[in-house]
Amino acid sequence: AQRVTQPEKLLSVFKGAPVELKCNYSYSGSPELFWYVQYSRQRLQLLLRHISRESIKGFTADLNKGETSFHLKKPFAQEEDSAMYYCALMGSSYKLIFGSGTRLLVRP
Amino acid sequence: GAGVSQSPSNKVTEKGKDVELRCDPISGHTALYWYRQRLGQGLEFLIYFQGNSAPDKSGLPSDRFSAERTGESVSTLTIQRTQQEDSAVYLCASSPHGGRGGEQFFGPGTRLTVL
């Protein structure tokens, strides 16, 4: 079965602190992993995808097939990073399987 | 250009009534998806349209749910005989080609409340 688990509903950090939003997945094949973000009063949008190996707004995520994880990291959190973050998996059927989301709150 | 649009933004209905939700994808996008998000939960896949291919309806929770798409444009999601558990935000997304790795562009959603 395909599943995405985000164990933290809420992650609260102070500005300038490192951030790691956890994501674990279950999929027997070669998955494609994404992080989507929803800022307050905005629509859901793509933050990054593992195949691009890119850094967006200082965030990076590395696919670890051994640990079946795709954690999202940023070394120094900013207040504008406060948002809902969703990890998502695309298997063989082109539909996205989403985790339940983690709310990141960056305090001043 | 304009992003994905959805209407209405909010819909309140009584249990047992039918509702119709509309999605206008980004022009030229061949793939269109519907998702449902219940309070405090992640998005659940409902249905996927790709060009003229038969839609993937594997996520529809019951036969009360149906969706149509006219060519590569507008899509409507219909829920018949609504139940309170249908209350959720219904999100539509479109993608240029629907292939693996493709970015999905989301609409603002329709918040459905069934009393």
C-alpha cells in the first residue's frame, strides 16, 4: 500500500533555528516525492520535488530510500516560513498521495 | 495567466441535497485532478482526467460521487444525496501533461458544509 506519514502535526521553532519536517513513505517501487506548502490564505503550491535536487527558499529534501524518508530541512528558519507543509508521493498511477501535513510556526 | 479557479468558494447545503462543484483548469493543461481534504487531514485523491483517456475513478468514495470533464477544459464534481461526512474542502488541480514528476497546480478549493 502507498502511504505517507508526517508524524508531527505542529512544529514550533524560533527564528534562526534549524528546521526539519519529517516525512516517511511506504511504496514498493521507485517513488517520486514532493513537498507542497500552503501559506495563510493562499492556495497549495509546490515547494520542491526530489528529482530536481533543488533548494527552494533555503529548503532542501533528500530522498533516503533505505529509511524511506524525505525529510524537509532548512538551516535557519524565517518567520515567513510559517505555513502548512505536506509531503506527497507519486507512485505508478500519477495521483499524489498526501501526508496529513505539519504546521510550522516560526516564532520571532 | 490565470491559475486554476473553482466555484463556488463556499457551499452550505442540507443533508440529502445534490451539489455540483466546478473547476476551471489552466488553459492547455491536459491533466485534471480532484482531491478532498477533511478537517485536520491530508488530501485524498478522488478522480483523475487525462486528455481523452478514461478517467481514473479509483478514489471516489461511493457511487454518490461522480465527475465529468468537457474535453480539456471545465470539470464538475457532483455529489448526490449529500451526507454530513461529505463536509470537506474539495480541491481541483491541473497539470500540463499528467506524467510522473509533473507539478500539479491547485485551485483555491470549495468548502462544502453539509448540515
